[in-house]
Amino acid sequence: MEFRRTAAVTLAALALTAAGAGAQTGTYTLDPAHTSVGFKARHMMINDVRGTFDKVDGTIVFDAKNIANSTVSVTIETASVNTRVENRDNDLRSDKFFDAAKHPTITFQSKKIVKKGEQWVAVGDLTMRGVTKEIELPFTISGPVANPWGKTVIAVAASTEINRQDFGVSWNKTLDAGGVLVGDTVKIEIEAEAQKQES
């Protein structure tokens, strides 16, 4: 009798866990008020300059039972670049860098989610300035949790490095003392919240 009671309790707990995971599975959209897509690049070989993109949209199809089945799609408006210096931002929007007039968006579309050790990695296509390259985007995911308004929310933190030359962002200037004005390696840093959409 005791064994049967224990088994019944265990099966009930597993059923509740599965039901909870099922309720958390679904389509989540990025919350722009709590999402930051930032970058930094070396300036004059001695200092990092940081910036963000102020307009970002995205969708995460989150499978709480099997994260590997999840997908992510993000669109960034290149003209929304913000380094807090107007002249520099205008340069970044110009054809020297992002060429926002011809290429108004930067996109990322995942192709698969894989586990590498203890780290989840989104493998997908990054398209910038009309060039598409496959990149790996290691990430961590927190939640789901209920926010104060009863909505289900997840949070994602991710970072990676790319070479801007791979995407045709090649403008530079040689310094008199040696080296270049802008480094080729760009670090991308993402902190995002996404809210589950009602079915």
C-alpha cells in the first residue's frame, strides 16, 4: 500500500510539472522597455566605445520542456544606433559603416539551439549590410515568472564577438603612431525580457 501511495504521489507531481511546463511553452515577444542590445569596439587601440540600438523587435518561440526546440528571431533598426555622440551616430548610419539608408535592419534568425557543456548556444544567421553569416550566440535563460500584471515573462542574456569586416563594415583610418582608428572585433551584449503572448 505504501509503495502504491508513493508511486501515485510521484506520478501526480510529474503530471503537474509537465502541465506547468506546457503552460510556459509558447510564443514570447521582446519587451522594448526591458531589452538592451549593445555593442563595443576598440577606439584608437586603447579604449572601448560602447553603443546600443534603441529599436529592437523580436520573437522567441520557447519550449519549456525542451529548450533545443526553441527558436528566436530578432530585427534591429540600424538608424536607431546610439552612442550618445550625434556626429559619431551619423557616421555609423552612413555608408562608412551600417549604411542605414540601403540596409535599414540587422536581423538574426536562429537555425538550431544546441547545448555545449553547461552552455546553451543559438546557432543562426546574422544579416548586416546585406551580408549573411552564421554565428554562434551563447545565452542563458531565466524564468518563466509571472510579472505583477499576471503575464508570463522570460529573460535572456547573451553575448558574442564578430569581425565587422566579415559583414562589409570595413571603413577605417590608419593612425600616425601606428594601428587603426576602429578595431575590427565587435562584442555584442544582449539583455532582454520577453512576454508570453495569449493564445
